[in-house]
Amino acid sequence: MEYLFSYGTLQLEKVQLDTFGRILKGEKDVLTRYFKRQLEIKDSSVIESSGTSDHPIIEYSGKPSDRVLGMLFEITKEEVLQADGYEVSDYKRVMVTFESGKKGWAYTQK
């Protein structure tokens, strides 16, 4: 299993069903040294699935006081690739360590 951190629309059941064909199981976690801002998405299939063109994106700041709250989902390696298909080209997938000590994937600004 892999871990995937969601701080935005991947937490929505409709997006999970559209992307993975199932509802994901996970737990709350925190990513430190990152901050969150909004990004306007132009991809119509992503907008249709999420219901909005306004999506969050995170950026590395290096500041210990910066924290992003989210859900850490358990997914398969195949589902990681499915998540890549959902995220638009403004995002890149990186391996990070969470406050819980677990390591997993998060989508950050390119």
C-alpha cells in the first residue's frame, strides 16, 4: 500500500468514485513546512468531477510554523497513477513525511 495526502478535492466522495471507483479510507494528518493557496483549474473533466474550478495547491516554504491539514489515504500503486490522471499539469507528486511520521505522496506546485 501507498499513502496519498489530500488537502482538497480528493477528499470529496464524488471525486474518489470518479478517480478510483471507490471511497478511500484514511485518517487526518498534517504536512509541515508547506502552505496552501488557491488555483484556478481549467480542465473541464476535473471541474465536472469536483464541482468547482477553484482548487487548493500547496507550496514548500521551509517554515516549521506552516502547516497543511488533510487526509492521508491508503491506496494502491495503481491508484497512485489514477490520481496522477486527475491532477492537472500545475501539480507535481512528491514523497514527503507527515507529522505522524508516515511517508507518502502529496501533490505540490510545480
